[in-house]
Amino acid sequence: MGSIVAENGGISREVIARIQKARGSFSKQRRVWLSKSLRKDTKIRIFNACVKSVLLYGCETWLVTNEIQRKIQTFVE
């Protein structure tokens, strides 16, 4: 799960790559999201563990701008 950092220190490409990886993780769980036998709170816990964690991997080193925060919030909501 390597990181992408631009020469100028920007992490915009990193955020875009993280969003793509999180989308992939989300789509791999399709059967979970469509399942009628799992409760909503269980699905939320799976989302947080399997998708949100992929999205936010390495975020403690990011310089968060309003644009980056908006991109992340758009994906999570």
C-alpha cells in the first residue's frame, strides 16, 4: 500500500489513488451490501473496517486542505 508524494510535497495524487483503492474494496464487498440477512449496523462496521481503513491509510502524514477534505467526505458520505 505504498504512498504517492509529489516533489512539491503535494498529496493530491495520493488521495485520488486512495479513493480508487477504497472504491475497489467497496465493490469487492458487493454481496455484503446486497445481503438482506445482515443488519445495517453490521454493514457499517464492515464498511469502516474494510473500506474506510483503505481510504485513510497513511492519512496521518497528509497536509489536509479544504479540497482534500471535500474529496474524502464525498466518498465516505
